[in-house]
Amino acid sequence: DAMVIQNPRYQVTQFGKPVTLSCSQTLNHNVMYWYQQKSSQAPKLLFHYYDKDFNNEADTPDNFQSRRPNTSFCFLDIRSPGLGDAAMYLCATSAGGIYEQYFGPGTRLTVT
Amino acid sequence: TQLLEQSPQFLSIQEGENLTVYCNSSSVFSSLQWYRQEPGEGPVLLVTVVTGGEVKKLKRLTFQFGDARKDSSLHITAAQPGDTGLYLCAGSNSFPNDYKLSFGAGTTVTVRA
């Protein structure tokens, strides 16, 4: 009963080649988040959607963009990946006003 | 952003031993969650604590929220190799951003068979 699904689980891209990561959810939650996590560190919030409202964290590089075409899907676009963007990317959801966040299994991005 | 400090950063124990992980802040949180993350996977929610002084038990895991809602602890009794993972505490920010979490840096727990 997968609730938050991320595809692909592993993505290899070349330096500077655009890449898109996808996330879908069956929980019907109105908030969706994208996090970046590097080597056993805490997840770092990049941005989130509260319904259709997009909220960017102040320190998220312009290289990172997101789209949410409907309630169920959310995409992370990295326009020109650098070596420093290699990380685990986590998608999470929550029901607005409820504290818990539910995470997907993550996409491990490698930049060559 | 409200900061959470976790200690210790690393913990390696023998199967059957007990362990405690701490999560501290100078800020008050509306709620605090604990997650466990295994290598190559996303964090999995273990528990949410909301009320100051609250204690929750989940089998061999005991979670406590401080009276002032600024700190929390996770205690594992008779640890098993399956308890190995990265333990993250996360606090809900103040309204109106209470749907955003502040994460601690995590505690890597290794339970040796």
C-alpha cells in the first residue's frame, strides 16, 4: 500500500543536463514537500506546495524548480545539475494543519 | 527557523543493551516527531508527541516530551539489529508555519548482533 511514491529510485545524470524527479501520493494530502538529504544529514527543505501555492525556501538555489499539476503529483526539476547536487531527494506529504509528514522512499541522484 | 540539537551523533551498542537519544532546543514546539531512516530509504514516522510531559510507548521504544515542550528523548530497551538506522527528531514550527518541520541532525544507531 504505497502512499508516497517516488520515481525513479536511482537517477544518474550528466553535469549540466536537466533532470526531473517525480512524486505521487495516494493520501490526498494538500501539502507536498521536497527535501534534499546528503550523507546521513538531516533532510533540508527545498520548497513545498500548500494546495496550489508554491513556497520556496530562501536558500534554495534557482537551479531547483518544482511543478504540481494536480493534488497527487509533484515534480522536482533541476535545470543544470552540478556535482554538489548529488544527493537523496525526498518527497513528503502532510494534511494541512496536521503535524505528521509522510515520506517517500527517495530518489538517489548521481551527477557524473 | 527553530533549531533542534540531537545527541549523541553516533551510537554503537551490542544487541540486548539499552540506549537513549536526546533532542533539545531552546524553542517551544507545538509537537515533536521521531523518525527512523534506514540506508537508501525515506524516513518513517515512529511517533508524534504533542502534550508537555507526554510519554508514549511503542513496543520496546519509549518517547518522552519535556514538560516545557522544548526537548524529547527516545529510549530503546533491549536493542535489536533491526533497530539500526538514523533517528531523526523533528519539531513543528510555530503557527502559521506549523506544517513545516525543523529537523535535528540525527543520531546514527548501530546495533551489533
